[in-house]
Amino acid sequence: MKINNLKKCIATVVLGLMIGFGAQAQQPNPLAEKYDEFTLIDKAQDQEKFYKDLIKKIPETEKNRKLYDRIRGAIAINWLHEENFDKFKQYDQSVKDGLSLFELTNILEKWLDDKKNLAWMDVTSKQYLKDIENGLRKDDFEHAHEVLLEISATIDCINGDKSAALAKINEALKDAKMRNMNYFKDSKPNFISRYAFILDANGQTQKAIDTLTVSVKDAESNPKLLAILKTIYAKVNGEDNATKYVASLQDEAYQRYYKELESKWDPIGKPAPTVAITKLNGQEFKVSDYKGKILVVDFWSTTCTPCKACFPAFERIVADYKNEPFQLFVAGIAEDKETQQQYVDKSKLTLDVLRDPEMAFYKAIGAKGTPHKFIIDPKGIIRMDGIGYAGSTDREYYEVKAMIEITKKHAANNN
């Protein structure tokens, strides 16, 4: 049922785009063209100026209000990034669709981790929950409501209202629509971390430890969850024992994925494509230039949420193998250089980026969507691949690491 809801949401977006493109083919849409320009503006102040100039030239009507709401919603989110709450308030009524609510919760989750702006978040999360429940804001992805509930519960706990926090987090436990799908970055580990924090605060320490232990064994974890498990476990068993305990759970999870993936090694493989594309910095890229190295190429786009969810795991992989004959690229498809560069700059992405705007390399290698990663051995043969986001930073990391280690083992045996 949840997958059908997501498909329905995607189908609605695609249908809207088809209708939009059909209308544009018959008649130019000046606001849509200006919206494309708007999306390339980085700073909230510049976005606001662009919007104010635009609305003077193209007045708002019932027909174009939805697009203007998108513009105002984006301005609100950018002001929030800058922690300008007064400016955010001027535009926050337009934060009412799935995308803008998703961006909002991303910011609030980061602030919650850093324990900053808690009083403001307390009021805002509760108001947004009411608005979503009353239909004033449309949670298209069925994601914002459950995250806001988690945030509100955690802040209640921090503020000392432990019983209210427990009631809310138990309600959130039942509200797992998108949390169990491998779409948003670390949705489930983030929830489990907050759930365990509240359980421990309510004196249910062993239940918190047991919940976190199962999560780590299942690789449903991330660095934050591991830190919480260490802290809670150390209260009962000491810090040294906590460090050893968590490390043993991590090793158990990794070894399980290694064994599962061993059977997916392709002993025959196929040669990687000879198609040349470019790196984001303009240099040419060909697989043949990386002979002698294990090469990982993952396809992505700036609009693909699961693609971007993989990046923290990839950054850990790159750090692990920085002194080995190894290279990892993320290959952006079907987008111009400016769009990719803006995302890289804004997100401070450290990964090496390839550009495949015509999808030539994507098609040649046989990719079936995004994200889709390929493991190429030192002789230029594709040996393994994986489609989709694994659902957590740690699971993504374990899977990619296991594929690399399996490839290393076979490469050494063949020399």
C-alpha cells in the first residue's frame, strides 16, 4: 500500500510535467521559464529580490498561484537555512507541499542533532503537525508528519516532559509510512535513535539497549545511533565495554552483508564501456584510464533523493581507500553543468563527480535507474552492481565496502 502511494505521487508529478510540457509546446509559459531561472539562485536575499521583481511583471493569478507558492516556499526554506525566522515567517504559508516540507524537516533534524533553536522548533513543529492534520499543508510524501512528530517528542523529552515525549514517540511508532522504505536518508535509524533516547529517559534503559542492538545488527544504523548506543550501554556496563560491544555488533553486521554479496560476484563479467564522458572539472573520463584500480561508478541526479542519501556512505568509503588503488565517482545524468555545480557547491559535496548529460555512459553500461552503482575490477571488467539506496548510512557503507573487498580478493587471486 505504501509503495502504491509513492507510485501514485510520482505518477501525479510525471502527469503534471507532461501536461506542462504539452501546454508549453502550444503556448510559451513565461512564468515557468522564469521559475527555471529562479531555481539557479542560491541566496535567499537574491531569491526574494527576483520574486518581487517577477510578481510586478507577471501578476499572480489563480492559474499561476501554485508555481508562485513553490517560489515563496523555496524562499522560506532558504531564509530558514540562514536562521532568519522573521523572514521565514513572511513566506512560511507557502511551505505546504511535499518537497518544501521535506526541506523543512531536513533543517529541523540537523538542528535537533545539534540541540539548537529548540524553543523555536518546539512551537513550529507542533504548529506544522496541526496544519498537516487539518489539511492546510499537504504532506505529499507522507514523511513530514512522522518526522515532525519525532522532533516534537524529542524536544518534549529534552525539556523534561518525559511522559508526553513517550506518548508522542509511541504514536510516531505507528505512523511509519515512508520510514520503512529505502528512500529518505536514515529515516529509520533516526527514529530508532530518538525512540531509544526517550525510552532511556523514562527509565526503560534495557529496552532502549535491546532496541538499538537489534538495529545495529540489522545495519539499520548510522553514526548518531551508534553514539547513542555507546552512551546508554556505558551507563550500565562501562565505557570500555560499550566501545567493544558496539564494535562487535558492527562487525557482525558487515560480515553478514559480505557473505550475502559473495554469491553476486560475476566470474565472467563484461568489459566496461569505452564511452568517454567528462568530469565536473572538465577533464575527460574513460574507464581505461583507471586500469589497475578498482573503480566504483554510481549514477545519480540532483533531483534523486535516494541518490543523495548514499553520499555519506560513499565519503566514508573514499576515506577508507584513499591510500589504495581505488577510485569512486558519482556520475550525474541528464542535467546541465550549472545545475550539478550548484548542488556540489551548496551541499559541499567532496566526492568526484562525472557528467553524463546525454546518458551515453549510463546506457552503455546498462544502468536501470538512479542510484545504480557498478564495481569495475582492475582489468576494466564489471563484476558487481547494486540498485537503489540501502536504507541507512551504515548498510550502504557495508554493502559498498563488501563489494570492494570481494573484488579485491578475486583480483588478488587472478594475479
